[in-house]
Amino acid sequence: MGDSRTLFVPDGLDGERVDAAIARLFGLSRTRAAELAADGMVTLNERVSPKSARVSAGDVLEVVLPAVAASRSVEVIAEPVPGMTIVHDDDDLVVVDKPVGVAAHPSVGWVGPNVVAGLAAAGYRIATSGASERQGIVSRLDVGTSGLMVVAKSEYAYSRLKNAFRSRQVDKTYHALVQGLPDPMTGTVDAPIGRHPAHEFKFAVMASGKPAVTHYEVIEAFHGASLLEVKLETGRTHQIRVHLAALKHPCCGDPLYGADPRLSARLGLERQWLHAVGLGFEHPGTGEWATFTSPYPTDLEHALEVLAG
């Protein structure tokens, strides 16, 4: 049996093929999305849909995602992750540069690659009290976001890093390409985030949400878009994407939060332009401040080149 998920098609995906829409909304590969449609696992407005059908904004899309494990637990199956690089490795922790399309850890309904399985396949032993499928994960990146993640290898490092993230002692730096030019060009968004009441997998600024604080600064302004440096105090799911969309400057390539599909197409983007470029924290083993950086992946670099002409 699978896990059935129902979503309304957002404005940004109006006119897309069913397989493309599923891939974007559920973080699946286009091939996997097409397979689900071919297997009759996709309905559009309550009718079984072929992969090539076109969706319209507001359509009801229901997808049966295959259950990857029993509901009580998720199994870690060692599986290499192409394109994932190890930035740093020692007895306490490993810092990885996560490619787009890779989850932080296994979860029910996700059938793509994940960091935990990739580390297991590469022979890394993670020994922490975290749930088995989340071994050593102290913070996560969205499937569609690339960049730096730290994974604790020892129990001591896990508890120290968990506490550092919780008490906001970690320097998390992202770069985001957004639509338009924010005014002011430097600012802070302090607005609580919770689950969107009408859309599964989507979050929103809402009074009943959890506290969330995002600092941003424009690095470079282009025609119709701006490159921002973003620093997070908190780490809510989709925080940057939600806060920038609330400013009416969504990340380019992010239809779930209102990005213009025409600009996304012009920039060749098939995911949000968001990259975890920098990570700094007190090393749990040495007590010294450690910093790591990550270059832009090819697709994000290409989008900037298009904007620069």
C-alpha cells in the first residue's frame, strides 16, 4: 500500500505537464514521477491522469506515493549519492556538500537518494542516539536546496551540535536569487511559520506558527532579480522560501511559493535558486571555531550568467 497525498496545483505550475508538476511538488525525479503516472497512481481532478496531461492552477492532484517502509520505522539502505562531496571528515563529524534532489535522511514516501544512505554506502559509521534513519543529522536542507550540511559521527558531537543549533550558536549562510529588488536592501523578517492550512507540504507565515527570524542583504541587483545573502537565526522548514515569498520576492525557480514560471524557464531553473554557501560552528572536538564554504552548483551558476547577459 502507498501513502496518498492530495495537493492543489499552485499558480506557478499552471500549464505544466503532470509528471513535471509531480516532480516539482513532491521532490521526485521526473522519471519517477512519470513511472507513478504510468502505474495509474496519479489522479487529476479525481480522474486517472497520463503523465503528459497539462495541469491548471487550482486543479486537485492526488498521488499515491509508494510506502518505503513500515509506518513505524524507516530503513536505511546504503546507497551511493552521485555528486555528493565530503568537504570535511574527522572522528566527530562529517561536512557534506549536498546536491539538489537529495533528501537529508530516509522518510516515508521519499524514494530518492538521501545523505544518510549515501554516507553509509561510503563506509561512514554514525553512532548517535538519533532515530536510526536520521543518524547524526542535526539540521536539514530541503530536497530542492543544495549546499552544506554537518552530520555528527559520535554521540558527544551529536549532543553538542544539536545544542548549538538549538541555541542559535551556528552561523548558517545562504545565497538566494529572488524576483525583483527588496526594499530595504538589508532587512530582517521576524514572522512565525506554521503548516499552510490548505496545502500539504507548504508552509506559511501565521500567528499560530513557531518563531522564525531571517536576515537578508542584497549582494547584487540584476534586471528583474536580486542575489541575496541570507542568515538564519532559526531553522524552520522552508523558512527562507516562506519569508522571502512573504516579502513578495520569492526565490526564482520556486513555483510552490509564487515564482514566475516564465522567469524560471528563461534562467533554466528546475528548482528554487537557494544554496547553503557557508557553515560555521564551534567544533565539538577541538572547541575551535570551524568554517566551511560551498561553491554554486552548475544550474545556479548558469542562471546568474543568463541574468548577467
